[in-house]
Amino acid sequence: MATAVDDTRLDATFAALANTTRRAILARLVEGAATVNELAEPFDMTLPAISKHLKVLERAGLIRRGHRAQFRPCAIEASRLKEVSTWADQYRSMWESRFDQMDVYLTQLQPPNAKRGTNE
Amino acid sequence: MSSDSEAAKSVVIERDFKAPIDLIWKMWSDPEHFKAWYGPQGATIPVAEFDLRVGGRRFVGMEVNTPNGTMRMWFTGEHLKVNEPNQLAYSESMSDENGSVQSPSSMGMPEGHPMTTEVRVDLVVTGDHTKMMLTHVGIPAGSPGAMGWNMALDKLATYVDANTTR
């Protein structure tokens, strides 16, 4: 079950995703782990600037980093993304069942024999 | 409709209903009709108040019977677009019975549910049917205008699905 802590963490995750550079970094990491230098390559940014983005992603739980101080390769944290994607999935099925009910209700409001066209 | 907002969709559902557009519009705008379909199975909607103009309030109360008794949930929001009978858009947050916004997870909602979401309904006549397109977009709390995360979700959820053993 969700807690206030989870909620705060999720806010951090959504905030982390709301940035073009960080999404580009994630998209790169989808292809495999990479070092800061490798991640910085496509961007017109200093290493410290890239490091700052990585810190935001790490705090949000979207990536994990190795412990070797010099290289600290970054890897994507799939479980976190999975968690974030679930609300959309849950809400999709909720709306689908609501609309099934709307269909039933509409049929009650307009009896089929009153006006019938070619169904399906 | 900018291409940005198009890309920011997070839940998009298209349905075809065999009913005139005015009736489908009423499904969303007339409290009595709305109450008849909106609740999940086993839920009732005792309260639905719609001030149908841009900036006007929406307030919905839901009652769900659980093994632990009746659970009440409240939702508040504001109408963002009201173009009868083609387009309705509103924001929505969980609230208490007075309409004060509450954190979704403190209300027992699924993890990952954003603080404020935006629901948009587009209706188009197709013969004697009506095509309805629902767009439900989550807006993370505290990041105004930052709907970009939905784009990330669209792309990355695909990756996650492909890489997570079920």
C-alpha cells in the first residue's frame, strides 16, 4: 500500500522525469550502463552539469550508480519506472469499466427496439 | 492543442457509443446521468456538482462498500474547457468532504497517482454514433506545466514492459 513516504518519492520521480536532458540520459541508459563521460558526450554540457542531472535521477530512484569512485557507471532502475507507469495502467482499466457501465446505462435509456441500425 | 499536449497523454481511450452526441455530453455534464455510470462496481455517487463553465467547480462524492464498512471519497476540480457538446476538460484532485485537496496516497489511492490529474473528453458525431476520446493526464505536484514526464512514461514504459519478466 502507498504511504506518505512513497508519495514524496514519487513526486521526486515525476520531477526528475520532467526534464529533457534527464529523459535523454534515461533513453541512453535504456541501451545499457554508461559512465558519466559517455553520458555527457551527446550534450553540450559540462561534466558537473551532467553529474547534477545524474544526482537528481539517482535520488529519484531512476538510476543506480556503481561504487568505484572514478567511473561510477550508471544503470537504469527498471523497477522504479515500472512503479511509475502503473497508475496509468490502473486508470486505463478503471475508465474502461466505467465506459462499459456507460454503455449499459445508454442501452437502458434508449431501448434497442426503439431505434436499431446495423449493429457492429 | 499543441503537439506537446498531444504527446503528454498518459491514458487515452477511444470508445464508440450508439447514442447521439447530446446524450453523451449529458453523461458528463448532467449530475443525474453522471451518477448512473461513473462509479466503479459496488460504488454509488451520492454527490455530483458541476458548475459548467470555465473556472467553475466540480465536486464529486463516491461511496464504496468495503468489508470494513462504507468508504467515502471526494474529488474536487475545476472546469478547464466547456464547449458543448464537443469538448469538456477538467482538473481533478482527491479532497475531503469540504473540497480541500488531499494527498492521493494518504487517501489510499494506488501508488504513483499524481496529486492533480486532468481529464479531457472529446466527442465527435459519426453517423448515429458518437465517438468519445478520453485523455487522462497526470500532473506531478509542485511542477507547474511539467507534463513532460508523461512523454517519458510513454517511451520508458515500453522499455520496462519489454525488460520485466512477468
